[in-house]
Amino acid sequence: MMEDLKPKALVLVAAAVGVISPTVAAQTSESGNFAQGRALYQTHCASCHGKNLEGQADWQIRLPNGRLPAPPHDRTGHTWHHPDEHLFRITKFGIVPPLAPEGYESDMPAFGDVLSDDEIWSALNFIKSTWPDRFQRRQQDVTRRAKKQ
């Protein structure tokens, strides 16, 4: 029983002294959601979006085939500009209408046949947990506004 409490205690201490944000601490201690999200990201996303969420080089410049490289999911990218539902749908269905124009081509695969909805949310929550607090707050606001529309 004490062994189960040690990782949670370390996370709470790390949050208290500012080594990690309270958001990360909350997700880390919630039934493995943070660990699962990190593992899912590393398994299914890191090969394109980078092991450290850094994306591919020159991600804003089209390749000779007309497609864009994978963007970063850290604070330097644009992931945090999008509402949760948008991020979920891109992950589950790929970049298809209505999230992209008809005929848009992307190397982003659809993960709906690979990951459950809960696993997709877990990976997205891991990504969001790595952003600075102000980026997390901005993305939460974008999500709230999108729900009202």
C-alpha cells in the first residue's frame, strides 16, 4: 500500500515546490491518465510530432508533395489554438472536412480504429499538460467559446 503512495507523494511534492505545474500533478495522480497519455503519445504520435513534442523541421513550409510536415505540439506550435473537440476529431478522423477543405491532403492518419476515445483524450491531455499555464488557460478559453457556438 505504501509503495502505491510514493509516486503520488513525489508528484505532489514536485508540484508544491514548482518543479511541475499543479495541472501536471493532478493528471499524474489520476489513475495513470498522465502515464497512459505519455505512453500513447510516444507510441503513436512521437514518430511524427517528436519525442519532445517538437514537430518536424520547417513544419510551416510545404514539402515538394504539397503537404505540411507534422507540427509541434509544444508551446511553439499551434495545437493550443484549437478547441478540444477539434483536436479530438483530427486525432480520431484525420484532417478531413469540415476540419479541412475538401480535397486537402495530409500525412496525419486517423486513429479512430487504433485508439479508443478515452485513449485519444488521454494522449491529448498529456500534450496539453506540457504547455505553460497561460497556454493551457488560453486553450481552455478557446474550448469554452467553441462550445457556446
